[in-house]
Amino acid sequence: MKYSLHLLFILTILAACSGEDRSGEQPFPPTVAGVGCTVEGNIATLKACVTSSPNSSLKQCGFNYGNDTLRLETKAAEATVEFSAQTRELEAGRYFAIPYAQNGVGTTKADTMWFEIPAN
């Protein structure tokens, strides 16, 4: 009897801590879209937004970027619906940037954005 009371107490605590019942909801990876970029000197600020992340919190947002020979990544300081990140200093030329967002279900990438670093 003593063990069954302890078990009942533990189950009651676990049920109280579980929050709302979301068992009937389907989680999905986030949907992300590129917003654009601004170039100042030889550094670009890349911008994107998460249009949805149903039933799962954002864990990370950022950009893969580069050109024909360069592949780099920059992460947003915080995983938020609207996010941005800066590139490192780049040489003059045309570059691509691919926004991504990750939640507890998966990672999604958006369409490729293009930007240009002008020659000085």
C-alpha cells in the first residue's frame, strides 16, 4: 500500500508538470523566407524571417553564404521570428546567402538570395 501511494503521488506530480495536452497536434519543421541584405563596405547584413514553426520552438537561425570557392556560415544571435546576421569581411564579388531555421523537428532552408560586394 505504501508503494502504491508513492507511485500515485509521483504520477500526480508528473501530470501536473506536463502542461497542456498537445498530443493531438502535428509538429512541423519551420518555414523560413529571405528578406534581403544590406551591404556596407565589405560586410553584408543578411535578413530573413520565420513564417511558421508550428508546435515546436525555434532553436537556431542563420545563413550559409559564399561564392564559387567560399563556403561559410553565420548564425543569428537569437533564434527569433525576424533574424539577421553579418558576414565576415569579404572580397569584391557576387555572393549567395541561404537562410535557414531549425526547431525541434528539423531544419528548413529558404531560397537563395544574392548580394554583391563592390570593388573599392
